[in-house]
Amino acid sequence: MSLVPPGRPQVLHVPARWALLTPALLLGPLVVLLDRLDAVGDLTLFVLAAFALLPLAWLIGEATENLAFYTGPAVGGFLNATFGNAPELIIAIVAISEGLTEIVRASLVGSVAGNLLLVLGFTLLLGRKGKVDRRSTYISLGLVGFATLVFLIAAAPGFHGDPDRRALAVYALPLAVLLLVVRVTVTRRELQRQRQIYTPVELTAGSWPLRTALVVLGIATVVTAFVTETLVGSLQVFADRANLSEFFVAAVIVAIAGNATEHGSAVLLARRGRVKLAVEIPLASSAQIAGLLIPLVAIISWAFEPLTLSFRPVELAALAIAAALPAVVLRSGGTTRAGGAVLLVGYAAVVVAFYLAGDR
């Protein structure tokens, strides 16, 4: 059954603002080209890549908003998270192949904390008030909480001794498989529920066809992956200049950079009044990182260097806070600016803790 109302032509209306945004979107491929040609310095690349992510965030937000007309907010948020987390998967695999296991763990934990505290915090603070899907919300937060418990079991033996010893990687492998099975099972059932309860809405005059939204989202994600890789590659120079630990850079700066498009997409949609969809983006993304991306990276790492799940106590504490605070803030099923402020304060506390922790 078609989700497009009868009589609605599948026509893509191109707004006038595209004439202004097209040059900005070309900045992404330009940054990648400059990086490959080694034409400019790392600091210049860092600045250009940061600016290049802004129009890409807008484009991914536009594509997600149009997809949600056909799929509903929960599925739309899931698709945004799936495409939006692709750069992080690429970054993690590249980093593992170079033996940077500590940076991989820190950046993935930082991504979960950043999504649930920073992105969600700004979404609630800057967006309009609205209702959220409480069941979907608590499923996502429950998955993060369950993953945190599994990570604690996997990490405890690594609190002493070499955290990257092979025995710990072998011990973590079945736990990673368990997380994947739980995540896939829960996600499949939730997507089935959303498909059953969602009623297609009347498309507006400027709505994109479903295929167009998917293609645009896919292309924007690919470009974002390359730009993010360039940004992360130039971060070490920034870290050295700023005299910051590698752990802090990975857990905060790399995590924020890797989630830049989701940050922009969620806030943009919240400002437009699409609160339910905006909230689903960081929730779905964090659940996907904790329950899918981390165990998947742990399994894929066996092709290079086995990755242990030896998270530090400060990382596990950050995950626990990231799962608990949003659960309290969203317990009523509605959003408030005060709740957003609470999440941002929580993220500030996590950042301070990461800074004080330093390298292992």
C-alpha cells in the first residue's frame, strides 16, 4: 500500500535557499580534495572541515524530515542514526587498524554521552515544547543501560594489568555477540510496532519523494564520512597545540565531530516543531552506538587487532549518567527547556571528569 496520499504528484520542489546552500555543500568535497592533495596545513583543514559539516548537517536534517513523513518519527530517527553513525564506524575501523584502541573506546563512549546529554540537551533547550514517544524513549535508554552493564562485566577484569591483552578480547567476544542479538531483536520488534501504529500524514507541497530522500541521505552520509575523517585526522595537531590528553580529545572533540551532523539535524528539526522526530535522533543514535556499533567494532577488530571492551571506570560512569539523566528528564513524556539545561549541566560534568582523568 502506498504511503503517498492519492492525487499527490511525486514532484520534488526545490526551494530558493538551495541556490545559497549549494556552494556551501560543495565545501565538503573541496575539503576532501585538499586533504588528499596535502594542499593546506592541518589547522586550516580542521577549520574548513568543521564548517563543511554544517551544511551537511542541514542536508541530512532535510532528508530525515522528509523520510519521517513516510515512516514516522521513530523509524525516521532510526534511519538518521544508521546513516549518521556510518562515519563513526569508518573512523573506528581505521583507528583500530592503526592500533589506536584506547582512542576508539573513548570516542565511542563520548559519542553516547554526547548524544544523550549534549545533543538531546540542546534539542530540548532550543526546540519547542512537545510530546515524545515514551515507549520508544525508554527502549533506547534501556538498551544503553543494558549495554553499560555488559560493558562493566567485560571491563572489570581489565581494571588491573594490560587492558588490551588478548585474553580480555576473547572474554569480550561472546558479550559483544549478546549485545548484537539483543539490539537486533529489540529493534526489529520496535520497527514492526511503529509500522503498525503509524498513520501516513498528508504531504506538504514541498515534500520530497521517498526515493529522493533516501538517495540524498545516502550521498550526504558518504561525504560526511570523508569530511569527518579529515577533521579527525587534523585533530591531533589541535590537541598538541591545546595541550590536551589523547583520551580527552577522543572522548570529547572526536565524539562531537563524529556526531556533528546529528547535532545539527536534531536542533534544526526541534526548532521547526518536529520535536518527536528531533528527540528520536539522539536517542536512536546512542542506542545504536552502544548496542550495535561498539559490539560490531569489537567483532570486526579481529581482522586487525582484537579490541577489548576494557572501558575505564570514568567511561562506565559517563554511560550510566547518560542513560539515567534523560530517563528522569523525559519521564513525563514531554519536553521542557529546564530538562535540556539539566542534560547540558550533566554533560559539562562529564567533560570535566574526562579532562581530570587524563590518559590511562
